[in-house]
Amino acid sequence: MVIGTREAFLELISQKGFAAKYGVDKTLVSQWKKGTRIPTIDKMETVLQLAGAVVVQEKVWDIDGKGS
């Protein structure tokens, strides 16, 4: 699935078990989901990279790592 940075980030953090799998505080993830705390684009990109997402083109991500 190829989508923009913010959309990819929101899709990633909505996956069940995201916080535990990537060692991110559950409270922080909850705040991101609710929009009460919004990470910078750089932070979103870092989280996507740690999760194995790849940049298809500038600011377009493939969260499945398959390029399509």
C-alpha cells in the first residue's frame, strides 16, 4: 500500500500491538491516534523507517515494504 507520510504513520500506529512491538509508550500512541499530540514529519518518518516501511518517492511510503 503506497500512501503519504501522515497517512502511512496513522495506518502503522493503528495496527494491533504496535506499541509493544516497537517499544513505544502506549499513552503516547493513544495521544497520536486521538490527535492530542502530533509528531513532527521527521518523527513520523523515523517511526516508519524503524517499522520497515520504505520510501517509494519523496514523502510517499509503502508500509508493507513491497513497493506497490
